[in-house]
Amino acid sequence: MSGLVNDALRFIIARGIVLLGVVLELWQRFRIAHFAANQRRLKRKYRLHDDTRVLSYGPRVVESIRHAAAHATRDAKFALTSGSTGEPKKILYTKRRLRTLKFTFSDMFARAARAYGLKRTTLYVCSSFLSDASLTSMLLDEPKLPPYLSTLQAPYRIQQHPSIRALASQYGASAVRLWLITIANPGVLYATNPSTISTFFDDLQTNWIASSQLVRDWHNRPHRFHRTLRKMARRVTSRGGTKRLRLIATSDSPIRLQDFAPAVRAYICWTGGYVKPFLDRLSNHLPPTRYRLIPMYSLSTETVETETVFRNGDAHFLPVARGVVYEFIPAESSDDPENLLSPAELTPGQTYVMVVSDSYGLRRYQTDDMFECRRVRHNLPDLAFLRRRALEYSFIGEKVTADQLNEVFDRLRTQHPKIFADALLTCLPSLPTNENPHYKFVLIRDSDIGLNTDLLANQCDEMLSILNCEYKNKRRIGSLAPARLIQAKPAAFAERFAESWETQFKFLPLYRRTWESFHVPQLNASSISLSHKNTRQPILTTSLQ
């Protein structure tokens, strides 16, 4: 009976969200029409002049952020960045800014529901069960259990409750996700990085018995669970939940999403830059013929870089976030103020680096994020994120870049299609004790296969030497050791990078931190074995040389 009542209320909520989407679309059109005037006002407010310098993250930016934080007093919090930088950046967030950012997502979601005719708007976010210093963790933090109607629309919000976190600690994150998605039967799945959703489905495929154990125990012995858990399950359950739980509990092999969550019709995630390999993997789990991919706007820890505009079934990405001044520099130009362009001055087909200013300490801040102007809409550029501008690493002046490595990866896939066609490839600098530095090429795939890793590593070495003469010289004189190639499984590779990798992990062609500096859950003399909590089989075994 509770499932019937819950779904009736969800139907009413969905109609309200679609109606709200109409209002928010009209509001967005108004903001776009007044964008140029608003940018001029913000430039005066932030005291941006023709000769105001463009700054990358460093002492002057840090001091500016500290000055802004001093005005925020006790309201100041700092989110740490991750990914392409060697050291995390500390970005100021106040309660008001966090509320604005939450509204930005809600705004996009409501307009997407209206644009694509989503009938069931119940949203499940694949969020981490652990807290960290990331922006994602800040946004998902819940000091207390949200109201009943809020958890009907967003059942993932009960995951911050201590009893649900205890379940994750006992059974693992995938098991709790499977249980909650099954009983709530959402209409939309969300994760900022598609790797999070992809890894969840990968885990169901490769560790089904462990991932479904919570459902089995819940189905077979429900009264052994604390009444608080049973109460929270009732507040998010939906019609047919018991039947779907039984289907999982009695199956010895993985079942499809359409069987344990038949209402899911769409998923939202970021589609820019380096995430294409995970998007390709995800399309195998979520076939485009049944599930709609709704692309997310570009969001960095520093700022909202674009907003999604839905028109005629298509998504455009315009730089119109509230309170942000946007300026751009052509990709091949220097960071001199005279090279700055306004959004209206961008040319379709050209590549630009984004510079932003806001009231939280960023003043002509060089994001180093490169965008292609795909077209012009409403006198504003439709921007597609391409890559980080300065993604390179150097031990002793060799300056290995992401572009060079991508070319190596493309050549490997061409020469060895059976090995690399469905695999992910990346590279990390490695600085082991009592040994010269070298670069580790990591082959990431679901299953380990027999490889001549030495032969493939030599090919990587030779290709990189052809593309980078300094690397070739350093290898010739021995100051760089030979490249090495190792294998890893996707979830284990991601888990190595952070204990709460779901909020911090980014898949890149090159990382600017050494292999040794990342988190290693288990280590012995000859191998690394990374495991999900409570899984009975290792998910990564890698020989280190």
C-alpha cells in the first residue's frame, strides 16, 4: 500500500516539476536576452579593466580567495579540486553559493524533464557513501534526514543517514545502490562522471553474488534489519518493489536494469573531454534505444562554466551562469589581457581557453579549460569542452603531454585492435625508491588477458620517443628508465586514486601526480590487490616491476 501512495505522490511531484520547467525556461530566456548588459554590470562590480592581468592558480589567486573568505566570516568553507593538478586547489564556498549551485542543477533537471517529456522524475544520484573535501561531497551533505516528499523525489538523499552508511560499510556501495534503486524504481539516474555509473554496472556483472547479497538478506530475513532501515525503505518504496527484490534474490546471474528498475528512462552525466571511453562502456549497459542520455553542463570546482539550454530536442551549452564574468583567449594565444575576447566575439569552429571572474576571489582566473565554439545561439557561443590546456608532466625537462599520449594510444589501438579496442588507456609518472623515474602505461579493462607487457611497453617507449625528442634524449642517457605497462580493472584503478573516488575521480590520459602518491589499499612485495568492501575476489592484480 505504501508503494501505491508513494507513486501517486511522485506522479503529482512530476507534474509540478514539468510545470516548473516551463517557468524556468522562460526565466533562462530572459537572462540570455539581458546577458551582455549583465556582463558589463559584473565587470564594473569586480573592477575588471582592460589591463587587469589574467592569473593562473598561485599565490595571488590564493590571497584573493582568502580576502573573499574573510568577508564571509564563519560562512566560509573550502572545496578541494582533483584531477589534472599536482596539488589540490582550495576554492571558497559559502552557504549561499552552495544553495545557488544546487538550484543550478535543479533548474537544469526541471527544464530537461519538460524538454524530453519525462513522466517519472524520481532521481537517483550515484553519490559516494563517504565524505571528503570535494565540492560533490559538500553538495550532498545532509545534516539530518530530509522531508518525506524530498526523499520521494530524490531517494538517494537517505544515503547520508548513518544506518544506510552502515549498510554500505557492511555490504559495499554497489549492493546498497542495487537495493535502493530496486525499491525506489527511479526514472532518471545521475552521476557527474559517467565512470561512476559505468563502474556500478560493471560491478553487477563481475561481482553479482556479492553485489546482490543485501537484497538476498533483505528478501529472506527482512525483520533482522533495524526498524529504522525498514521505515526508511517504506518511505521511498514503489509499486512492485517486493516482486523486483524477489527477482534479484532468486537469481544467480546478473539481471538487467529494465528488470530491477523498469521506470528508468534517462541518465544524466558529463559528456565532455576525456570521458568518452566510459560513455562507450555505459551505452552497452544502457542501450540508446531505451535510455536517453541527457548531457550535463560543464562544472568545475572553481565555477559553473556553462548552462544547458534545451531547444528542439537538442542540448546547447552557453556560458550564462549567474554572477560569473566570462572571457576567452584563443587557444594558441598568450594570456595577455589584450587577447581577451567576450563571448559574443567567438567564432564557430575555433578553440578557446576560458577565463572567469566572480565574487569568491577569482578575478580574471585562467581555468586552463579548452572549449570548441560549435555554433552561435542567441549571440552566445555553444561550447563543447575539449581538454585541459596544460596537461603535461616532466621529471627532468621532457614535458610529456596529454596530446602526445593520446597519439600513442591511438597508434596502439590501430596496431593491436584485439587488445586495445575496448580498453581504456592512461599514463602516470612513477618515481619508485632507489630507481630512476619512468612512465607507467596502464591498460584498463574488465578482464586480465595474457600480454607480453615488456614488448608493448617497448612500443610505447619508441612511439613516445618519436613524438618527444627530449623524452628520447633522456631515455638515451638513462636519466629516465624504460616505460612499463600494467593491467588494471576499471573500479580498482579508480579506487586507487581516492578512498571516495566517486566524488574525486577523473579519467585522464595523463595524471600529474606520481603513481606512488596515490592511495593503495593493499600492498605486498610483488603485487597490488585492490578490492571492494566485502567482495570475495580481488578486482585488480597488477605486477609492479
